[in-house]
Amino acid sequence: MQRIRIPSTGRQHRMSSTYPNAPIGIRLISYLSGKLCPRFQLNRVLWFKCSVLGLTYLAYTCYHMTRKPISVVKSVLHRNCSTVTLPPEFVTPAGGSSPTDTPLPTDGTWCDYPPFDQPDFNSLLGTLDSSFLFSYAIAMFFAGFIAERVSLRYFLALGMAFSGVFCYLFGMAKVYDIHSLWYFIAVQALAGMFQTTGWPGVVTIVGRWFGKSKRGLIFGIWNSHTSIGNVLGTLIAAHYVETDWSLSFIVPGFLMGLFGFVMFLFLVERPEIVDCQEKVGDVQQRGASAGGYRRMDDSVSDIEDATTDEVINAEQEVNERTPIIGSINRAPPRDAAIGFLGALRIPGVVEFSLSLFFSKLVSYTFLFWLPFYIQHSTSMGAKLSADVSIVFDIGGIVGAIAAGMLSDASGMPATTCTGMLAIAAPLLLIYRCWGSVSLSVNILLLFVVGLMVNGPYALITTSVSAELGQHSSLNGNSKALATVTAIIDGTGSIGAAIGPLLAGMVSGWSNVFYMLVISDVMALVLLLRISSKECSRRNYNRRLNVRIE
């Protein structure tokens, strides 16, 4: 053990050069950095924060990257064969005057991949989506329960490995000429089950490392991994879809497994593993001895001068606020993990969960059907349709950041969501009516729709979930974040499962868009009560400030 003195504050940090409980990759980097770059030890909190943000961002990017290929490959599993070039075995040989002995195809489904060559192909493709999403939704409630009780590093690493395996197995169906519908359903269901390891894991880890200051903005930027993953998954799948669609799944599956191993080597799931937390007694003692105190929500703020009364107030602040997790300056209380019913009693969990049910229904219907819709509503081919669909995800990135910034500035997350949902509803109908006019109009409308649809969805699943998981009604229980996150996202995932299924069953694209508009309005209505309370509280605070002035 060695002591390092920080001249600017006179504080000393006790730390191990190798962190015996840290992942092997972190121990190696820490040892080498201590030898080659001593300043790493002084700034280790910042370094570890950046590594956690980067690794969790990368992890969930991979999760979404492996979800996207199915939406791209749908366009070649069943298509208009009259527009498809005949394969070489049907073409007249070079220099010959007669075709080969192979008979020319006479049916209109010769280019489709069985069993998706049937007239009810939309329902069959919708069944694949539903098998993934219903499995995901059901398993999500158990995932939060498990995540609170195991090492999240192992939880994420194994989840990513198995998710990659099942994505890989879907592509292998073409390699081994497998045409059983039940094979595809089983692979999708198992993939959905292991995909649930992602969201409770990454949100909980980020929540442990970062406090409430600018949480909406941090989560808004960080949540762009969802859209970036969709973009990468689309680009990879689109690159192979018209030549060998099996690679549209094999390549993302391999990358998912590879980065799962990276998570195992380098992810630090809790601040105390690398000695980045500060005990309450240490904060109080330092405040008394130095004549000042450190603000609990700012891990890098300077020691401020304070009088004796201010020190007493600081100690009271420590006693009141320490039980709430989220800042690396607090040692989390060791309470029993919260139960399912206990999480439901937290104010706002039920409303936001049900609102996410409808918001995610809209978002995931676009996720799984947008390339297919663009191809069938325009004259674009499979690859171009997939490329254009990326604009929806790019709009989602901007929407997540905008929603986070508005929530931080106003302190009213529910009102922020209702405002964006109110704009999204008519935009859906506008896109349906005018999206096929031209490529430029399609791209413009798709960007704005993505911004308004994904903004509320991203805000609820990140900043709002983290806030509710640290609600004051928990009395300092630190083991609620993963459970609350799983309940909210699990409820939303049920909507995400129902949306694509209904899109495959509903007759006509206009009816599909009517369904999406109704869902958007329902998501808005469910947040009106909380939004009304937010507005009343804001008006009360404004009147109070006027009286004080």
C-alpha cells in the first residue's frame, strides 16, 4: 500500500497499485500507469468515470447492433421476385444457344427464403419479432431481480456472449439450409432472453458512478448508444443483405461476443472496487479538520472555507443525503435488495412504466418495420431503404440529448415527455402522407419523427428510471436501481413486443400508422397527472421566490 499526497488540498489517498478486486485488465493498466504516468493516480476518478461511460456505451451499442439485422433482412426473406436478377444456374451459358437443363422458375416466390414464401409472410415475420420481444419483456422482470444480487461485470459479459451466439445462429440457418419456422422462433426467443442483461446492467453501473447533477444531459448523450447501435447494425446488415444475408447476422454476432470479453476484462462496476468512494466519516473529519467540506454531488469540487456553523450544516447534509446512491463520494448502504411490489410503490413508477409501454411500442415498430415500409411505399431497393431508415435513429440521438437538456433545465421530465409526444402524434400522420413524395422529403420528415418519438422514450428509460431508483421514499436503500429500471423497461418492452406483432397483422400501412398515433396519445395521457403536479410545483416555487425577493 502507498500514500499519494495531493498538494492542492492536502488530502491523502490510500490505494493499492493493482486494486486486487478489480478486473484483470484494470489491474494491469493501473500497475503500468502508476509506473509510467504517476498523474494517472491523481486523476483516477476521472479516468474510471470515463472508462465506465465508454464501456457501457460500447456494450449497449452492441446490444442494439445485434437487434437490427432482422429488420433489414426481412426485405430479402420475402420480396417481389419479378424484380430480382436470375441466378447463374438459370442463365444461358456463354457461347451457347439454349438454356441449361435447369428449368426456369415459374412461380412468383422462387427468390424467397422458405418458410417466408407463404402468402401470410407478414404474420410469419411478425412472429419472429414477437418471439424476440415477448421473451425480452418477460425475462426483463427477472433480469432486474438477478442484477441486484450478482456481479454486474459477469452479468453483462455473459449476456453479451450468449446474445452474440444466438445472433450468429440465426445467420447460420442460411449456411446450413435450415427452413424450420420453429428454429427461427427458438433462436429469436433465446436471443431476447439474454438481451435483457443489457439495460439493467448498464443503467445501474452508470447510476452508481454519477450523481444527479446534469443527469438528464449525461444520460441523453450516453443514451445515443441505442441509435448508434441501430445505425451500425443497419449498415452492416445492408452491406451483406443482397449478396449473402447470413453475414448480416454472423458479423454483428461475432462483434458482440468479442466486446463481451472486453467488458469482462475492463469494466469496473462499483467505485469502491478501485478505492474511488469516500466514507461519510472521512468527509466529516476532513471538513472539521480543514475548516470546510466537500459538496456531495460534486466529486471534484474544491474544499471551501466554512465557519463552525457551516461545518455542522455540512455534517447534517451528509447524514441526510448519503443514503441516496449515485455519487462516487458515497459508500452505498448495504441494504437488502428491494422487491417487485416495493418498487411498484415508488411514486411515478407505474405511470412512467405504462407511458413507456406505448412509447416503446411506437419506437420498436419503426425499429423492426421501417426498412420494409420504405421499400414497399417507395421505389427504393432493399439496401437504399435500409440506409434511409438510419435517419430515424440519427433523429433519435438528437431527440435524446434535447429531452435530457430540457429536463435538466426545467426540472420537469414528465412535462418534457408530454410536449414531445404531443408533437410526435401529428408528425406520424404527416410522414405517412408525404414521406413518399421524394427522397429528400422522406429524410427530413423521418429525422423529425425520430427526434420526437425517441426523445421521451430515451428520457424515461435513462434519467427518469435512475431518479426513481433513488427516490427519497426508499429511505436510502441502494439496491433498487436495477429493479426499478427493469420494471420500467420491462413494461415498455411488452409494448415493444405488441407493436411489431400488430404491424404484421394489421391490414394496410395507413392502419398501422393510426395505431402508432393512438399509442402516442395514450403515452401522453398517462403522464398528464405527473406533468400537472410538476407545473403546480414550479408555479408554487416561482410565487415563493417572488415573495422572498
